[in-house]
Amino acid sequence: MNIIIIGNGISGITAARWIRKLSDHKITVISSESDYFYSRTALMYIYMGHMREVDTQPYEPNFWSKNRIELVKKHIKEIRSESKSLVASDGTEITYDRLILALGSKSNKFGWPGQDLKAVGGLYHLQDLERMEQYSSGLNRAVIAGGGLIGIEMAEMFRSRNIPVTMLVREKSYWDNALPSEESQMISRHIKKHHIDLRLEKNLGEIIDDGTGTAHAVTVKETGEKIDCGFVGLTAGVSPNIGWLKDTEIETNRGILVNEYLQTNIKDVYAIGDCAEMKNPSPGRRPVEAIWYTGRMMGETVAHNICGSKTKYDPGIWFNSAKFLDIEYQVYGTVLSKPLAEHKSLYWEHEDGEKSIRIVYDENTNEVIGFNLMGIRFRHEVCEKWIAEKTQLEQVLQDLSLANFDPEFYEQYEGSLVKIYNSNTGKNLSLKKKRKLDQVLKFLRS
């Protein structure tokens, strides 16, 4: 069987690796972005000098020939499903028996005047990094329109070279459409502490041309203020990279519509990763999830389906992790920025304002449904087990040391949360002493 994969990101390459593990099929990966698969989340570290581009490639160049995965650097412009063929921009026609679309995302543009000028771009592709590098020498200021995880990464990149940064964020507090209020305010303070000019409740008005087709200033929509700058970052989210499929037979909405087996409406055509939109997403999950680990899971799932083992895509319990400058962030389960009436929280924040623990539970059942952590790490497997087994809040509090993942000599804060609970309820719960790794493993196996 001849299997073509368009896209060499985490979802496409995971699919290729698993198809090879499960079969002897012919595998070809086509991408116009880069010669080799690289870690997209490491782009910032190339710019900051922590890594070279070659260091972001998880596999040595001989990995591909050794595993008989052919890499082709071409841009596909057309899918002819009736003849099971693809047409590249150079006119080359490529046939397939099964086709996997792993097209990734593109940075959002909302029709801002000047959004297509030079020295304007997002942070998703290798070419975006190259654009940032091109305009960084002698840069007087960068303006970033949009918040979220990509916005803070771009700001940190520029600040690593002592380039002044202004961020225009439409929310009242940083990323308050995803973070609860206390955590959102914490990150807002932290951004300002790092000498980033954070402008809340402000939107990009216009990007101004210097007369040569290059950005040299922006205006603030609400005030008309002009801010001089030599680069404009557009980080107001991403969306599926499917514009070229809109007039084809493949059904699309925001993304490429797929069923629980990641099949499109076209026979033998699948979609995975950022570009895929689940017709019937799992409860509590979004139809499109542009997250590294979901792309990896989709890649493995589609490989099993193509190789004859019918497998439904199941992303499990939601989780995510990131860094806001030097504050680590983890979330497990259901933690809403605007919680439902029955969702209650037990929240503790350190006096330094840069660490916090939030446990979300259902008021009606006292079952724990989510964890939100800033500057503190909990074990993924432990949190997931508690949520999956609908563990009672008091049981979680007493066993909270099972979740602690910080090194041995780091200060522990779980007891502070138990004290808050006791103060709120008049009870006298006690935290069990910190468990050894073998005790944690025994708990996970139970």
C-alpha cells in the first residue's frame, strides 16, 4: 500500500513512525516547510541561542532511510480524490492509496490594515522564525498583537536580546479567556515585572507602511496612539491551515471534518493534528485542539486505522503545560476561566505572587475535576487518576503529597492548601507525609 502524508509536524511524523512499526507499507511524507521534522515548540530556543536548528530535530538524518520513510520537499496545491492523486506546484503528480492530511495551523489575521507588510508575522513555522531574525538586528521596538502562549513566547524571545516589547492584549487581564482570574492577574504582573509594556484592553488598529512595504509603526485602535516599531508580531491565535481545500470535495468547517476514526468524507483520506475538526468531540473537549500531544495521539490512532486495527480517537482527560517567562504552568481536567455554578475551587497562592495551586471540584458531589498549577509541578499520572476515578476532595487533599513532582530539597506547599480547607470548613484534615517514588508507583497501579 502506498501511503502519502502531507505535513511533517508531530502528527504527520507520528503517523509515519507508527505505520512503519505496524506494517511494511510504502510511506512518503511531503512538506514545503522544512527538510526534516523539527520540534515546533523549540523555535523560541533557536532565537534565544539555547539551541541550534539541527538540535531541534529529534531524529538523525539517516533515521528516515533506515525506516524507509521517504521525505519529499514539495508544495501540494491540489487533491484529485477521484484519481487518488496529488498535484504539486511544480506540476508533479503523485498517486496514493491512502492519504493523511496533517496540514497544521496558520497564524490568524483579522483584516488589519497593513497585516501583509514586511516585518509582520506570527510564530508557528520555521519561516516565521527566519522573518523575526531578519528584522531583529538594530530593532528599536517590537509590538505584539495578541496574548496567549504564542504571544508570551515571542515577547520573551525579543526581551532575551534586550529589544523593547509592547503587547496589545484585548482582555482585561492576560489570557483571562483561559485562566481563572487570580492566575491571569498573576501572569499580568509577571509580564510587567519583566519590563514588557503590557497594554490591557487594547487592540491593534493599523500597521503603518514606511513607504517601502515594510512596517514601521502601529496605531492603537481605542486611543489612536501611534507606536513606532520595526516588527509587528501577530499572535491572536492560530487556525487550521486549510484555505486551499475550501473549494474541494473534502468537507470542512473551521477544520477538516473527521469522524472518531479520523476519516474525512472522502474514501481513504484522513486528517489529523491542528487541521482536523472532530464532528463529535469527546465530552469537555473542543472540536479543534491545536496541541502537541493531541497531534501525537491522532498520529498513532490513524496509523492503527490504516493498518487494519480499527481504533477510535480518544484524547482522554485534558491537560496542557507551558511557561510564562519563568513561571511553569500545568492544567489537568476541567478548569474554566468562567466556572459553572457547581464548580468550586480551593485556591492557594504564595506570598511571592508567583506560585499557586488550584483544585476544582463539583460542589454537588465533592469530586475533584481539575488542577491548575503555577510555579509548582504535580505528577500528571496522579492527577489524571484522581480525576478519572472521581476522587473525593478530602481524599485528594490528604494524599496530595503523592502528586508532588518537585525535587527533594524544594519547599513543599501542599500543607498550605490543607490549612486553607480546614480554615474554611472547621475540619482537621492532615496531609500524609511525602511519599517515596515506589509508593507513588504502587498508588498508580492500584
